[in-house]
Amino acid sequence: MNSTANGARFTLPARDRERPLVSDSDLDRWWESRPREELLSVRPVGFGETSQWRFSEETGDLAHQSGGFFTVRGLRVTSGDRTVYQPVIDQPEIGILGILVKRFDGVPHFLMQAKFEPGNVNLRQISPTVQATRSNYTGVHGGRATPYVEYFRARRRGRVLVDVLQSEQGEWFWRKRNRNIVVEVDEDVPEHEDYRWFTLRQIQAMLRKDNLVNMDARTVLSCLAVDRAAGDAAEEDPFSRALARSYGGESLHPLTEVVSWFTEAKAVADRSSVLLPLSEAKGWHRTGTEIAAGEDAGFRILMVSVEARIREVGSWVQPLLAPSRPGFAAFLVREIGGVLHVLVRTRAEPGTRDLVEIAPTVQYSASARGLGLEDPFADAVAAPPGHRLRYDALLSEEGGRFHHAQTRYRIVEADPTTSPEVPPDFLWVTVAQLMDLVRHSLYLNIEARTLLLCLHTLR
């Protein structure tokens, strides 16, 4: 299987060889000029202060009065002889996460927006051209139309470069999927003050800053097939040369073996998850302001009131899942046979549609409790020497559903003496193989997709 089979790859730009439509300094000025807190306010409210969301008398589930958007339900998770309970967000509708691409002087540019989300730690982040649930873009909320959504729906204009359903956090969502789609157009695109055209290099530069590129932009961009610029690493250090070769066809394991390893993990997974009424989630209790189970639970559900004069709807009330601390996700990488390889593992999460997906080498969140998952490579990525820490940033997760959810993303070069032999639920793969896998639904989890995108920023 080859990533070029279903469309041309985008070439990651070599240094100083790119002509952006908007300069870095102009982008910075535009970003700083976007209105901030004065146009968006978020404050906690009690459950009894709104009629938009109600608890079911029969099940205790928390749902919107329209029947749309999402519902907070209960979940029972059994792993071996261990059972835990928790709330989970059930959002069966499939939303659109779409990015428009247009070439200016032959250079691909991506139309990104400065979007406010109530759960973001800094409210405003770089987001896809369209980031909308079906309830949003079909007007269930009764607000303004979603800009540019017509480019991503049936009878769209332009060429589809990416179109795949991808999962989101399996610990907090029940089988949630969104449509990740990239469309290239040749025609003029209407301008909007909250949108600008970015090159890949400009997006990569922002990706290395904390809490700047949002989760939805990261997952869509991770699905792009890319190449490294020819000769860009020819005179660089051994790490850069090995990284460049990782985008080619050489690998420790053929792709058929990688897929078989993944399929085996799904076939033998010893875990089950069942939706149940929220009132039956043992250990969880409801007060006037939150659904919680103590600090060890790792998260709680709260209600917020939002005022946003720049969104499709001017004000609304909604629940948010609030983690108690940041998560952590890391790729361990090393050169094998002159090619950089990435250590991935199979990971079962209770809300994942196929139960198991391919995950980072090390991954944990505030709510990863009671499921017996060990991280044998945690020490290797916890406090690496500076010269082996290749990427390190604190990035926000979905600000439309989570309150101040952040993950520390890290890429660490392994000690060269590290053995390539790994436990059976781990496997060494190349960047090219990850790009082949991400073309398919439900192969890479959201954290692995973010780290794949971060890999593209390395030199």
C-alpha cells in the first residue's frame, strides 16, 4: 500500500523556500487583532438555572431539550475481573471538520479560522475552515449559517483530497466520529475577517506553541499525505536523514504485518463497555452544580453559560467535561537500519467503536483509572535529556465539549542502546506507514494522530 495511490502528497517545505500569501508578521498582527474576552464570556451555572438542558426523570441522563447535540449518559466498563463506572458523552451525529486548500503562486495554502470555544484555556485557537456538528450546520440552534460549509457537503465545488471518519477521545466519548475532509479549490473564495490562508510551514510553526492549534485542526491535517522536500536533510545530522527516509518505503515490518498485528489486538481484547442510565453509574453523584465522583475520578461534568457575539448563536448553556489535570501522550522514536521508526501500541478505550485503536508509546489522561494499563516506556519519555527531546508542547483538546482539557505532547528520541525488541502490544513503524494507516477510519486514535502531525514539524 502506498500513500500516493489515492492522491498526490503535499511536500513539507524546505527552509526558506516558501512564498506565503500572508507574511508571518501579518499573521501575527491579524491574530492579535482578533477580539478576545470582550466578545466571549464563560461562567459556571447551576443545573437548575437553565431550561435548555434537563435530567431525565427515568434515567438521570442529561440531554438538550431539542433532542440534538449530545447527551451525558452512564457507562459500565469491564476489564477482566474489574468493573468501573463513569459518565460519557454520547454524540451519535457525525460533524464536519473541513479545511479548504487553494494554491497561490503554486504554493498550497490552508484556510484556517480564529475560533472561540467555551472550554479552551485561552478561548481562541486556530481551527479548521469548518468545525460544526450536524445540529450546528443544519440550524437546530436557530442561529446564523456556518461559513463555508457548502464546500464540504454534497454537490461541493473542488477536489476532495481527504475524506475519512475519525474517532475522538474514547475515554470520554461514546463511539464518536467526525468527518475529516480536505477540499482543494481553484476559484476565488469569499473573504471573512476571522479567517486567513496559512501555508504548511506557518501552521507547523504555530503547532510548536502551547494551546494555539486546536484539536480539530490537528486531526484533519494529520490525515494529509505529505513528503519531505527533496535534499532538505542531505547535509543535516543523522537524525534528520533517518527522519527523511522514514517517509519512504523502507521499514522494519511490512504494512501487511502491521495491519495483522493491529487486527489481532482487536480480536483478543478482553474488555467490554455498555451504556446505561446515568443514574446507575455507581460512585457518581449529582449536586446542583456538578456530576462528580471525587478527585480520583479524574473529571467531573459541569454546566456553563456562554455569551458569544461572534458565533452562530449569541448565547447558550451547555455541559462540559472538566478533567482535573492534563493528560500526557508521547512517541518514542529511534533509528533502525538508517530509518527513523516510531514505537506505537494498541490501546483499548471504553468508548471506542472498535474498542482498540493504535495509540502513542505512552498515553494517560486524568480519567485513566482502574483499567490496569501499564506504561513500560514511561521512564524513557518522562524526563529525557534535552538533545533527545525532539518535540514538547501543551495542546488543548476539544474546547466545545471539554473544560480546560490539555495534553502534554512529546516526541523523544530513544537512547541508541535501547533494544528494538518490545512487548507484543507494541510495534516499531515508520512515518510512511502511519500515513497509510491514518487514511482509514478507526486505526489511529486522536492522540496518535496529533503526534503524527507533530512528527512533520521535526527537522
